[in-house]
Amino acid sequence: MTMHLELPPPTRRAALKRLTHALGALFGAVLGIPAIAYLIDARNRPAADNGFKVIARLSELQKGVPQQAVIRDLRHDAWTLHPNDVIGRVWLIRGEGDKVDVLTTICPHLGCSINFDAKDRQFLCPCHGGTFLMDGKRKELTDRTNPAPRGMDALQYQITDDPDPSHQVPDPHDPKKKVPDKLIAVKYQNFIQGKETPVAKI
């Protein structure tokens, strides 16, 4: 004689438990999508072993129009790890082709943040009037003494193809053709203020 075991119907508690697990998985997926998108963007990845950090795409820059970019990276503070902290800011000025001037925003006089004066096409420190040309060189003034001891500090940079296939731009030689966008990676440094020649802080 064959016996058939009948399973008891699911209880209300079991149904609520399954519903809770399903909602938890759904919320986890929803919250995980922005995190994945964040990590895919090359600008949000930690600096490479050589110290270069991706901060912008070449297509985001207009020729001759300075654009400020923020550099974020890991920062250690005693026993605290800050995974995406602002460690500096730079001015990016695109020239011909892939040429880019990368200038730190820190004034070489006393360390204030340098602004761009679009009207006079020059960089200007709001604290003490340090004035710089479009290429970052110290500007000689006729009506007063420029307090900046040197020009704006230039940073090393690298330009590489963006491996993300979703970021493609028209080929400058053949607009009908798409080519990879370019990534701008910068090696950020701080420099000692008040000196006529740039000396990197250790």
C-alpha cells in the first residue's frame, strides 16, 4: 500500500518570510545599480600604481575654454580611510589636437584658489591679486606688482583611449566614423608656495 504524505499548507508566517526575502533582494538590486554605474566610470576608479588618476574625457573640453576638474582618490587620515575624498582641483585648457594644459588651482603665492576671469581671459587669485596668462605663465603687470613668485604649477598628464564602447566620438578626420573617446589622467602634486621655481611637497 502506497502512502501519500500531504504537506501542510504554507503558513502566513512563511509567506511573509518569503515576501521579506524577495523585497530585500529587490532593494539590494536597486541600490546596487548606481554603485555598479559609479565603478564603471573611469573617473571614479582609484589612481593607478603610477599615480595617474582619470579626471575627465577629452570630448568634455572646448578648445581654449578653461574647465575646472575635481580630483578624487583614496585618502588616509590616521586610522580613517576616505575612499572618495577630494584631494585637489585643476584647470584643464584644451589646445590643438590632444594637447591639454593641466594647471593646479592653488596659487603659488600663498595657496588660495585661483579663478578664471572670462572677461579678461586670464587667471586671477582673489586673495592677493596674483595674475596669470591663459597658459598659466605669470603675467607682468604695469599698474602694480604681481605677488605671485612664479606661474601656475603644471601637472603631468596622460591621454589614453577610453575602453568603454559606450563612449565614442566622431572621428575628426571622418565625421561619419566613430572612434573611442580619450581619457585624461593626471598625476596630482602639491607644491611649496612662495618660491620662484616649483618644488613639490613630499
